[in-house]
Amino acid sequence: MAGSSGRTAARVAVLLGGTSAEREVSLSSGRECATALRAAGYEVVEVDCGPDLAMRLAAIKPDVAFNALHGRWGEDGCVQGILEWMRIPYTHSGVLASALAMDKQRTKDVYRSIGLPVVASVIADKAAVEADHLLPLPYVVKPYNEGSSVGVYIVPEGANRPPKLAATMPAQVMVEAFVPGREMTCAVLGDRALTVTDILTDGWYDYDAKYKPGGSRHVVPADVPAEIFDACMDYALRAHHALGCRGLSRTDFRWDESRGLAGLIVLETNTQPGMTPTSLAPEQAAQCGLSFPELCAWLVEDASCDR
């Protein structure tokens, strides 16, 4: 699989860190990508992103910016806008797709428009969520514009009162019907759905399960019925295209196997998936024969403006 730009970049600025709740994850992703790109023969400059980003990029003069940021500012269209303004080709999705996919409720609106299965959800003020159950139990409360399962509350069946939310939660949050069953995901690279991963944990697939050693186990490819596997691949590719994603994305699912295909629900699409060699999307690329340095190089060669 080759990049689409037809040119080779010499100097790559790897954007990492930043100021979001996912800073530590981004530092890990960025450092791994920088190491892989050096192994692939690129000159790499690591840039821990802050308010002086534009000034630093003007001094570095990179051929490409490799976006390894996660969360707000790096995943929501903000840094993409800076790179467009500076006309620095960059990896992953552009301004509109990034902003759209980061907003979980608007993402669901897009899913519904193309017939993808979703569950009921509402956006509400924190005070309203803490005052009353806004959906039938069980349900989930989470930020509508963060990733990595940051700030997720599961309100179980039989809960006497709504959750008390942390002060770090945004002023508005998403309340979403809880979907029982298995956690699965499918990455898309370019115009190709890669494969499906079944994510096994002892509890909820939360931040610790995602990033702490031994927090989860990945079955790649997922050992599920062909109908479910094929539906995940189809839904992920359709979501990628409908949202206008570019480069690499990853769409997450919950599957209640007791309900067959009717139990498969699309949760969200991540335009900046984790990028360590053992992260979900790189694992899937490796399953398809693309090493981690090759995956990072593909993304660099696919980089462009006007994404």
C-alpha cells in the first residue's frame, strides 16, 4: 500500500504532547512514531505542542507534519487549521472531519444519515445530569468531545441517584444508553478497512484498560461470526467516508452477541488513533502485512494540505 502524494518528505515534524487530557498518551504515540520514521530514513524533529507551535514550525520548516496529538486542540480541527494556514502538508484527517468526529453527537447524526446503527443519547448540562436520570438505566455519561475513555461514568441498573461528576468534566456532557456486550474496533487506512479486533477486559474498557500493561487483550482478527466481522468492516469504511476522514481512522463498536447483527452498535470514530506498535490500529496494520515503520511512512507520504 503506497501513499497518494507521489513525493518523498525529507524533514518530518512529529507533533506530540499538547495540553489535552490525553497528553501522556500523545507523548507515547509521538515518540514511537518518531523512532519508526527515523528507522524508515526520515529526518525527524519532535515538537511538544503549545501556544508557540506556529512560530516553532516556521523555524523548523518541515516538509510534513506528522500529527501524533490526541484529544482537544490536536484532534478536533484546531492544529489542522494552523497547518492549513501555514501550508504545511500533514497526516490524518483535515479540519472539518477532525472537528466533526470529535463531536460525538454530531458524529451520530452522520451515522444515522447513512443508516449506521447507534443508540439513544442526549447532550445536557452537568447540573441537569447530576439532578436526574435523563435516560432509562443503565446509561453512560461521558464528555462529548474527548477520547481515550476520559471521564466515562457507567450508571448501572438500580442506581438510586445520578452520578456526581468530577470538576474536570466539561459544562456539557453526553448521556448515552448503555450497550452490553463485547468491545470491537476496525481501522481504515486510505480506502481499505484493515481487520477487526475483539478487545477483552475484566471490566469496562476504560483509560487504564487501554493504556496500562495487561489492562486488555486484543484478539486480531476477531473470532466472531463472518456476518459480524463483515459488518464491522463495512460500517467502519462507510463511517470513514461519510465523516470525510483521510489517512488512518478507527471506528469502535459494541456487540451484544445475544441479539446477532441487531446487537452491533457503532460508538464513535477516532481520527487520531493511538500510535504505538501495540496500539489497536498499528496491530491491525501489522496483521495486514504493514510494519509499524511502514505504516508511519505511509502516513507521511500520504500527507497533504486541503484534506
